[in-house]
Amino acid sequence: MKILVVDDDPRLRDLVALACHRAGYSVVTASNGTQALTHAQRESPDLIVLDVGLPEMDGLQVCRHIRARSQVPILFLSARADEVDRILGLELGADDYVTKPFSPRELLARIRAILKRGTPATPTLLRHGIVSLDPDQHICTAGQTPVTLTAAEMTLLAHLMQRPTLVHPRNRLIDQLWPDSDMSDRTLDSHLRNLRRKLAEAGCEDAIDTLHGIGIRMGACQG
């Protein structure tokens, strides 16, 4: 698998690239947002490690441009631990967020977890109401309308659709789907909010039910 590493700090960029290379990944690097967009389109990476604090075009802007045409998994690096930044990054379509300083071992664990989530061991095709999901091909539709999902959103929806009437406690969802991540309830809320919005825009207003104090389950999905 190919990893695109984007950071304007050459020492950190080389450190991340070396760790990924030693873990068996092919690595492409970029030092700014313009290079990142070029490599993302030309190299078709399987995952992008993207620094938020890039000069000129920051990582959030790069993410927004990439998400306009691709759902490649994105892992943000940031020197800021502010949860507002974390939530904003996730709402723009990032799959995970690591705060500097970090250990290469932690970063690789996050990368492996994201790539593993991108190919979940689920049935070839899932259906519930008007929603159809093919995790193997990363295809989701509501009726005849395509729904573009990130890897994290795909994983979450596939898990819910496998047992659509089961109520999933929030902490259990996090433990089952993101065991190697320090995901918070607010981060899960961000993924759920994005998922509801995208399905609603495709004509499914009742996609996901929240039973307050209990958990999450699929809605009727009748459109």
C-alpha cells in the first residue's frame, strides 16, 4: 500500500516516511499543499498523512480539495490539541487525528487501523430500506442516489446495517470499530452527524436513530 506523507518540516516528514517504509508501505512525500494535491491525484495513495499547519494552503484546505474528488483516508497531524480543530478536521472528512509530539509506533497503529477499517470483513452487499451498501467496492446508494462516504463513515454504516434493529451503546461502538484510537464521544458524534447529513441529502431523512441514554441503531430508511 502507498502512503502520501505531507509536512513542511523536513525532519518530521523524513521520520514519518522512514517509519512507514520500515513497516512495509510504499511512501511518497510532499512539503506543501500544492504538491500534496498533485501527488494525491497522480500517485493514487491508499492513505494520506497530512499536517494541518502547512504554509500558504493549510491541511484543512488541502483536505477540502481532496474530498471534492476522492475519499482516500486522511490522517491529520497537528501541533494543536484543541478539540475544536479535531472536530473541524473530522467534519471536513478526515479519518483520524494525531497530535504532535507523537511516537512513530502510535502513528503506525493509527495507519493500520484506518487501512483495516477501509476493508471491513462484511457481506458483499448490505441493504436496509432504500439504503444499499457494498463495503468491498466502497459504494453506497440511497434509492438511486450515490452517497459519498469516508472510510470511517463506511465502516460505521456497515456495522449498523449488519444488525439494523440492534441498539449499539456508544462506548461499545467506539471499542469495536476504533479500538486503537483515543476517539471521544464528540468525535463519534461528528461521524454520525456527517453520515446523517449525507443520507438525508440523498433522500433518506430517517437513516439513523439515537435512543438517548441507550445507543444508536438504524432508522427505517424509507425515504
